[in-house]
Amino acid sequence: MMWLSGGFIFRKGTSRYHRLDPRVKLLISALMFVTTLIVRSVFQLAILLAFMVAVAAIATVLRRVARTMALTATFSAFIFIINIIFTRNLETSALYASRFVAIVVSTSLFFITTSPDELEQVMKMFRLPRDLVFAFVTAVRFIPVMMLDALQIMDAQKSRGLELEKGNLLRRVRNMIPILIPLVVNAVVRSGELAEAMESRAYGAVPRPTSLAVYRARTADRVVAIFAVLTFAFAAYSFYFLLPTFLP
Amino acid sequence: MIELRDVTFVHENGVKALDGITLKVDTGETVAIVGENGAGKTTLIKHVTGLLKPTSGTVLVDGIDTHTTSTATLSRKVGVAFQNPDHQLFSESVKEEMAFALRNFGFPPHLVEQRVSWGLQLFGLEEYRESSPLVLSGGEKKRLTLACILAWDPEVVILDEPTVGQDAIQKEKLVGTIRMLGSTGKTVVVVSHDIEFLWPIQPRVVVMKSGRIVADGPAPEIMTKKEMLESARVAQPQLVSFYQALARRPGSPFVDALEARRWIEGGQR
Amino acid sequence: MGKILEIEELSFRYPEATRKAVDSFTLDIGESQIVVLAGPSGCGKSTLLRTINGLIPHMYTGDYSGDVRVAGSSVRTTSMRDLAQTVGFLFQNPENQIFMFTVERDVAFGLENLGVPRPEMRKRVDEAIGLLGIENLSQRAPHELSDGQKQRVALAGVLAMRPKLIILDEPTSLLDPKTAMELVDLVARLRKELGTTFVVVEHRLDLLVRVADRIVVMNAGAKVLDGTPRDVLFGEDADGYGVSVPAVTRVQKMLAKDGLAPDDRLLGAAELASVLEGKGA
């Protein structure tokens, strides 16, 4: 839970990276993602990860990214073991395991530096259906609310003698029921209220709603985008063609 | 029964919600904790059942230190009725809902049956025995959560903002219930920002502001301190304002607000 | 005529219900008024409100007879899109009517839906934010705000649509008395500055008594009392309908029995005390 929230939930930031056009941030993360698929050895992946860490530092989100990396690494150890058992190849297993970490980090970087409003903007630019975009934005907006609800429900049920920490696995799962049902019921009630409020504010009145926010790419954004593409091209070429002949 | 010794609580984000709270509530007392939203009232009661542990200081419930005890254990003695019933109702039927806590606390089946029936009767919910708790009205849900708590007969009952969203009739019934609890020897703590409804009960009043206790005494004494209440952003009960205004008039036959009140209510002319 | 709201013999029954939620209800309200709608829980207030802004019958269907007209147009035949520009609705829970991640974006929500061009939208959003005094909150996320602040944000969103009539559904229920008082003062100010009519459902009458022009009491779907605050609160029947008669009023009624009450029915504690000063001694 904490891993998920630490790794993917947006928090406001003031770094230059945060202020980049969301499309550029998406581009950077996408290019990193593709690069993880191109690398051919653990050594190359390590270089890539180092690069990601550097970008995270520039974006002032280093601590969160480092924590995400550490937590994902423990999970990827699992992947490593499974691969070892089936392929008996140390090199490729290590590659798969660390690739997983790199994939998670590249996506995480995008989500923690891009606000839901920017996400909405990007979705609109990709011409996704209006209802889908709206559902997504609203869902993200209510994540903190539902987390708070969950805590309050747990408090209330603990106060009725519910022990959440004790018992074997089966018992613990059963004990989640008094938490999950009110949570779901509240979500359903909430949806009903949201629907009323939406109708009352003319949702769906026109097929293409206007937007208060303006997202115009600045020169800085274009420069960073071009730089990112060039870096990617260089990295891809190096990893794929050059390095294997120099190093293991 | 409940004792907080110099309790300070600081949130993860550095906000100090409670600052050096020292409070003692004796068995059988009825206490009202008042203050504006954000003064720390709910944070305080969460400490009583161990939902929150103090950053420094001690909380004792019937001599037990909450630091080392689980909420489930403490709740056997301290029943808390939270503000929002929708945060706890989940069972298939009202009777199952009432049995939930009893079973958690280890009541044997025949006793569970007995207490469920008693609780349903007491709160006039017998007709809903087999119904789903989710279809009850707001007021009925609040009564149900209270019934659930009284079923396991805790020594202390804490009510967190019980009047939110209630109409006049429901509030009156609530006052009656609080009186009844007090008369059966229970310790009752009511957290509320609604002063008007509390006035007929005349409880001990504890005023909180910014995580501190700024006043603590019997209702007639506390409710007349206009400036203190103003600074704590607590509204004075209308009647008290009226009595005070009466008492202040030159040539008034009353010495203080209490005499004015006695005059009006006693019908002495 | 200038009537902003005309309800004529309105009756409504939900599809699964046996009784009518609203029963032959008739009410006229003019512009620039603050009308309080009171009554015990379950009396049909919520349903009535929804017939005014069009959620009934456009979103909820049922047995509908009679007519509701807002600014002359019948609710039944007017689209939600048009109704949303005449009637604003502030729901009870501020959380569940804020959709966007940023306050400013949410205030613009209704205008975006209507396709209002950006410059006009900017103007109206700034105006609404200014009216509610929440400039310092405009870039914040809703989950960072207190309940009172969220409510102001939601109200700003409603005001941006420039409705002539605004419905407030139990606006003070989650607020402490001081914040509630601030809201009431705000509503009075908006009425004065904008000429908007407010229909407020509220249990806590003592807060609204000073600013309300009229109190309408409902019971079991029907209108049972309708008059100025003085007429209604000092009347015989108020207590019977579960209406929270303010303490000061009760005192005067009590004194009236002994012939000691002042001739003017007073709504404030201080005024009452000063008048009694002469009589009591």
C-alpha cells in the first residue's frame, strides 16, 4: 500500500522538471521505458538506472524514487529466483529482474511529477473519450478521500472489538469484510451524489467542453524534448551496437 | 476512570493536535467537550480507546495504560459512537450488526441473543430486526450504532458529534438517552460543537482550543464566560445570553445569570 | 410578476413507494428572498428540492403531477442544461460535489460543461472566487481543505453559473456554530449584492432567523406552515412539527402566558432582555 502510494501518487513540486509540459514528461518516461527493453546486459541496465536516478535528482524526487527502487527490488528478487529455477541462467535472470525495477521507476517518475490536471490534459490531447477522461480524473481526485474513509472505517470497527492484526491468513482476510463493505457502500453512495452534482452543473450539455487551463508548449519544453530524443537515440545505438563489443 | 496526564500528540506532518492535555474524568460523570472544528476534540477521544497513542504523556483507562493495550481490548470498557454510522454498518441484518461487537468480545451465544433483543427494544428498532441496516434512515442508523454499543455494556460511553444532521425531535430523544446513561452510573463523554442541545443536561464542560484545554468546570459556570467562549469560537447557548443580558440591565432585580434563570423558570414573579 | 419560483399543486411519488413524497405542494417565491424550508426528517424536503432544480423528473422518474416553474419556464419541459443556468444546488456534503483536483478548475466545471469560451469563463471564475473570498485557495487541492472551505469552493462553482435561484441543502450541518454564522452572513450578503433568491433547508433555525424573509414548514410531504419568521415561530403549531424553535422565542411564549411578554415579538436575546427590563422589575 505504502509502496503504491509512494511510487505513484502525485505530490506538488516546484522543480523545473515538474514545470515541464506534461507531454514532455510523458515522452521522457516513455523513452526510458523503451530503453529498458533495448538493453542487453545488466551492466547497461545499471547505466540506465543511474541515469534515471540522476533525472529523479533533477526533479527533486530522489528520495521517493530511491524508496520505490528499493521496495521494487525486493519484489524483483522473487522474479530473479523464479527465472533461475527455470532457465538456470544467472545473466538473463538478473537482467529480467532489474528490468522490472527500471520499468517501474520510469513509470513512477511520470506519475509522481504529473498532476491529475496535467494527466487530464494529456488524455484529452490523445483524443480519449470525454467520459473516460472525466471518470479517470474524478477517480484520482477521490483517492485521498477514500484512503481517509478506509482509515475511519478501520477506527470504527476496531472500536467494536475487531482485531486486524491477529490471526492466521484466513481470519485476517475474513476480518477485512467489515472494512470493505462500508467502503464499497460509501463509494456507491458517493457515486450517486456525484451524479446528482454533475447533472446539476450541466455535465454533458455540449459535446466538446471548453477548458479553463491552457497548455502551451514553451521553447524550454521543445528543447528538452529534442534533447531527450537525441539522448535516447544515442543510448539506444550505444547499448544495442557499440557496448556489447567492448564489455560483457 | 479516564485520565490523561500531560498528553501531547503530534501528527506525522508535524502538526501538534494535542498540547499538554491533563484531564481526569471520574466514574459516573457526564462530561461535554466543546470547541470549534479542529480544536482537537476527536483526537482526544481517539486517545482514550488507543486508536492514537500519545507522542508524550500517558492515557489511563480504569488504571490501564493505553500505550500497551489494543483498541479492541480497551473498547470493551469504552464504547465510542463515531459521527458517521455509514463507516461501520455492514451486516446482513440489524440483529447481526448488533451481534458483531458482542461476538468480538467473546459473549456466549445465548447472552448475545439476550443483549441484542434488549438493545433493539430499548431503541425501538425491534421492527427492523431482520432488515438490512443499510436501508434505515439517518436517524435510525444513529440509534442503531448507539444500540450496538450499549449491547456490550461498556462502563464508558463516548459520543462524537451526535447531533450532526439531526432534527429537533431526534435531539430531544438524544438528551433523554444521555440522561438515562448517566442515571445508570455510566461515565458519559459527549463531544459536540452544538452548545444549545447540551444546556438542559448541565454537564461538566471542558472547552478546547488549538489542542489545549482552556476551561473546565460545571455548565452554569463555563457557559456564562462570554469572552472565553468567544475566543474559543464556541457559541453561547441562547438562553444564557439572554439571562446575562437581563442580569446586566441597570435596575435589574437579578444579581447574576443564574438568578435570572431561576426567576424565569421558577415562574416567580 | 417577477416570481422566481412557482410550485403549483405539486405531487410526487417515487416508483417503489406507497405514499407520496410531496403532496399537493404550492409555493411562490419572488426575487431576492431568503426562504427557509424546515420540517422533521423524512418530511419530503430533499425530494421537493430536487423538483426545483430538475433532478426530478430528469434524473429521477416517478408519479409526477402539478407544475414547477422557475423564472417562468416549466421544469418538466426545460432541459437540465438550461435549468443549471437558472437554479444552483449546493448539496449537503461538499466533498461529493467537487470533481477537479484544483479549486479553480472545479469552480470552472459547470462553465466548461456549457462550452463557455475561455475569456468569459476566466472572468466568471475570478468573480465567483472573489465573492466567496477564497482567492488564496484557488490553486489548492480539495483534500487539503477544511469542510467550511470546501463548502465555499462548491458554492463558488454554483455562483459561477450565475443562477437566479440557489438551493442550499442543510448547509450548516457539518459546520461548527461560528463557521455556520459566517456562512449565513455570506448568504445574506450575496442576496443583497446579487439579488439571488435562496431556498435553504435547515434544522438549525436559530442561525437563520435573523436573515430569513420567510419560513415554510413541511410535514409528510405537505406544506403546513408558511409565513414570516415571527409568524411561524411564535405560532401555536411550530413545536408540533419538530421545528427547532429558538430558545429566545420559547421564553417569550412562556412569558406571554403571564402577560409579561413584550408586544413586539423579538428574535434576539439582547433585544428581549432590554425590553423586559422595564416589565420585570
